[in-house]
Amino acid sequence: MKVLFLAHSVENVGGTIRATLNTASALTDLGHSVEIGAVFRKRAEPLFKLDNRVRVWPLVDLTRRSGLITKLQSRRPSRLYPPGDTRTAQFHRLTDLRVARFLSESDADVIIGTRPGLNVYVANLAPAHAVKIGQEHLFLEHHKPELRAVLERQYCRLDAVVTVSAADAANYRHELPELADRMHFIPNSIQPTPLPPSTGDTKLIMAAGRIESPKRFDVLLKAFADVHHRHPDWRLRIYGTGSRLESLRALATRLRLGDAVSFMGQRTPLDPEWAKATIAVSTSRRESFGLTLVEAMDCGVPVVSTACPHGPPEIITDGVDGLLTPVDDVEAVTKGLCRLIEDPQLRYEMGQAARRTARDYYPRAVGRQYEQLFTDLMRRRPDRVRRQRARRKYRPYPVVRRPVVHARTIDFTEVVFSGETGLRLVNGRHKLGLPATGRITADRLDEGVWTVTCSGEPVRAGRVDSRALLRGDTDMDGPEAVMVPFSDGDELRLRVWRRPAWAEIDYVAWDGDECKIAGRLLSPRRPRDLLIRLRDDPDAKVTVPATTEPDGRFRATVPAGLLNRPDDAPGLRHWDLWLTGDDTDIRLGRFFDDIAKRKSVQRFATVTTNDRRIEPYFTVHNELSIRVRNGEEALGGVTGSRRHQEP
């Protein structure tokens, strides 16, 4: 059969896009011819690697300059795209015309829409010979009344409507009985990870998703604050972007979580990150499916999730492969996390069960369900006549020829690249060829950021499996050089540090007006003081005593008043921190884990005292500094001798 998906776009990292690409590849594996019509093209290259067997046709290419007629058409409202869809404002008369022409030329046996408005396009514009299917990646209760009214009329013109949860299909049948015989349930699929499963011993809790209100990451942070109080050596990482990011950062500051919480941003693919986790968690108020949960389970990670409508309760068997909690219940999430933290055997058993559950969502199994649906629907249309293929008037999405290269860390001094030969590392004018094995050791590289290239061009970052760096295994002297592979945009890079000695930060927190700092010294030397030096005036410096134990553990206390220089003019000052003594200065920082760019990922609490706002932070080099903002702007225009935690 020939199958055509109509999608909004294929460039971003949303669950609908991932599910569409997975299903398209699965159907191709089963011997079908599959194409995707992407209404919009917004980027030169997608964040996902596209299956070169699946041709993608962008209908409105926003990366190219438009002519006058095109611009005028794009300013006129759509006549077909329904009101109430979350993407309605993006559609216009131009999209109506482009989709109409594209579908009229299609010789596909099956045409599938992938969101409500696109399903309306398919219902009205797909040729008569084609089986018409609408996918519902959200759920009925999500839709506004005005959209539901349109769908009730338009979905009757489709041959089938497929939901991604059984509960949503049942709800459609109950609320819109005229659609009952058209409703089907087929779950989304995931790509099986090629990586070994999580070891379950990293003491790392992980969550991923759009950082928006329905995901209720605020519930997660409040629960983790309780967890961290009981288990201070556990950490939380949140992956994703969204409009609520800064408010979540502020909440983490108010909860005094410091660098126990990391906001990791967007990562693609995500399975190398799931493979680092010990526990996955979701606190959503609603989920149409729960693709990230299944991806975590495929990596052998047990899940704590709210039993929200609709997907998670259908995916997770409570007490077997994960734990389900009530929605918006901070205490229940805390109890679920602590139960798994405190029972390693239960974590292991649930992780193994989670891997078995995830296999039900592999592409081939889901593709078979779609294949059976297509067959059944076509059997009901014996009179259908497939038209001859018309010539496309659109340019297909270019096949990306950039090689994809994967990275795997052995330890802090050794990385192995795979997926391509003839690789080079480039840092400015410095170039270093890699052997056919792809192995590189840190002692061959200068400090800085190195880009992985092939044939003179940066390669595309594949899977970066850096879980070995979470062990933090180093001897007391430490290596001379440390390197961390990472993806930067879609390029693959290495961050290298070279130091004669290391002062690795473990802990930074405020206790009243005092900043407590603790860490471990990787050096035979034993400095006696903490040196705090003004960056733009090296002669301006203060010292405080530092206690260093025989095993290299050190700690120091920095009073906030110590940085309140009476001669400081209003403005911003940066103070850098060093351990000093015995004719040696060792810069404080955090280098011995898998985070290459820490500045935007981890933030510390801020104290305001005597009209000065004081905040520890990591620099672009992962070194620890303290910024002090002097003057009225430090308090947002409030003066006086008062102190508060910055929101």
C-alpha cells in the first residue's frame, strides 16, 4: 500500500512528530511506500534524523524567500482550518491552497491527518479514492467547544479516527456516538534504544517534557524538595523547554534546591539521558499518551507517574513496572520516589519489568496494527479506483547527507566515536585526525572546545552516551586532562580541561548570610585558604580559612559581608574563587561529571544584604564564581538594610 501522512512539520521534537516518524518507518519496514506532507518547513534541517526511505514534501517552505502573491495569501485567514485548534493562528489561505493542491495530486491508498485541523483538511480535500484517517494525538476533553463542534461534523467524513489511548476512544464513543463505529485505538510507538539499559545506581531522578502548566513540574519540584531533605545525595534533572522555565527556576530557588536540580534544556535523542537515570518521573495533570515514559521504560528505568488521563494508567502497571500517584498530590509523589530510592531491589525488578512493557510499543508491533486497520478499511471500499500518480509541483525535503556520529565515554580521559571514519577534531587552527577506531585520549588535546568534523564539515551529533562520567571515578591526584563529549545544537563537540590540580565542588548553599562551600581536592597539595579575587582587579582580593582533610575533602565559609566593599560603585562585580597556599592557586569548579556547559543548567540561590545581591554561579568554563550587584537595581529599586532570598 501507499500511505501519506499530513503533518504540521517534521523539524521539532514534539511527541506527535516523533510518533509520526516512527510509524512511517515501521510501515516502510513492513513493505509499504510512505510519504509525509509537511505543511511547514521551518528549519534547514530537522532535529530528528529522517528515514531517507520516507520522502517528505514541505508545502510552505519558511526557510525560502516568498513572492508578493504568497505573502498576500499568507495574510488571509484560512477558510478550512477550524477555530479552537492550538495551531489555528499559523494557518491561512496559502496553507489551504497548498494542501488542497498537494492532496489532489496524491495517488496514496491511505491518507492520514495527524492533528485535529489537519484531519479537517483530509476530510475535505483528500481525493475520493483514498481511505481517509484522522489521528488524535491529544484527547477530546482538551478541545475547546468550538473545535469539538467542527470535529463532530467533519470526522463523519473520515473512514476512521485513531486515538492513542483506549480511554480517549471510549470517551469519543460516549460523547459523540455518531462517530462510534469510526473510533479506533492504536498507541504511539518508540524507536528501541540500541544502548545498554540503565545501571540504576546513579542516584539521578529524571523528567522530560514541554515546560508548560499541564506538565505540573511545580509539583515535581515541591516533591523533590522533600526527597532531597531525606536523601541529599540524590539529584533531579528536567529536560525540555517552554514558557514556564523561568518560573520553575524561581521556584527551585525559593525551595533552596541549588544545584540539586538541573534544567538541562532540549536533547535529541533522549535515550542516552534516560540511560543515566535511576528513576523517571512524570507529574502531568493530563497526558494523551506518555511517549517519554515509554522511552524511559525501554532504558530499564522504573517510573513514578501521576495516574492522569489518559495514557500513563494504560502504560504503567502500578507496583509492577512503576508507581502511579494521584494527580496534583505532592505527598504521594514524594512517597513514590522515596519508596524506590530506599529499595534498590524493587527498583531493579521494576526496571526489568519496564523494559518488557516497552516492547509492546516498538514500531513493528504498532505498524502491524495500522496495517490491519488499513486492510479492513480498504476491504469496505471494493469500488475504489486508485488514480495514476501525478507529477509533484513541490520540492521534496532534501536528504541530509551529513554523517551522524555517536560518542561513548570510557572515562574522563577517553572517548570512542563511531558511525563514520575519516573524522577530525578541530579547535580553531588546530586539527587532529582520529584513527579508524575512533578512539581519542585527553592527553592529546589542548584545553578548549573541539568540534568533530568529517570532510571539513561538522558532523551531526548522534547518541552521546556519557553515563560513565557519572561515576566520578578519579584517583586522589586527578588526571592532567578531562574531556566531556556533548551535542551543541546538532553538532558534536568535546570540552577539554587541562589543570595541574583540581578543586571539585560538591556543595554550595547559603546558611543565613554565609555561603557554605565544600568539595574535594584532587592534588597532593593541601592549600590552607580560600582566595576570592575580583576578576577585573586582581589586586582586590580577600581570603578566608579553608579546612582540608587528609582524603582531600575541603570546606570553607564565605560571609556575604566580606564582599560588601564600601568603595564599590553601583554595578556588577565578579569574584573568582581559588584554593591557595604553598605557592599554588587551584581554581574551584565542577568538571568531573557529564555536563559540559553548566552555566545555564544549574543555578544557586541569591542573598541580598545591604543593597547588594550576591549569587554564586558557574562560569562558561564550569568554574565557580560569585557575582555581586551593587546599588538600588540589586533590589529592584528597594533600598535599605534588608535581606531576602531572590525569587
